[in-house]
Amino acid sequence: MAGVTTLDARDPLAVAAVRAIRRGDVDALGGLLDAHPGLATARVVERGGPAAGSRTFLHVATDWPGGFP
């Protein structure tokens, strides 16, 4: 997919976006999206463990693969 940003799960931008989503911090997430327009369509890549693979921030918001209580 051309034009899709891929971020390592440990990248500070990915960490900040996941944190904002999981905390429900709409202002923080909005700020990140304003500062990084490609973030809306980015994929986060986890290289190991049970969540290995890539996911979008929509997956994070819907708790896929189901590891966040």
C-alpha cells in the first residue's frame, strides 16, 4: 500500500497514540493527528509476542486482538 505509514510499536509516536486511545484522551489524540496527518491511516507493527503483526489505530480502539481489559 503506497502512502501508508508504518510505525514500530515502540516508536514514541505509536506509544503516544495508543496511550491517548486507551485513556480516551480525545484532545491528545486530536493533537497527534493534527501534527502527523499520516497517523490516521498508519499501521503499528509489533514484532514479537502474542500480538505480533500489524494493526491500525482502529484495531487499538476496538481492542483487537483482545488483550486490553
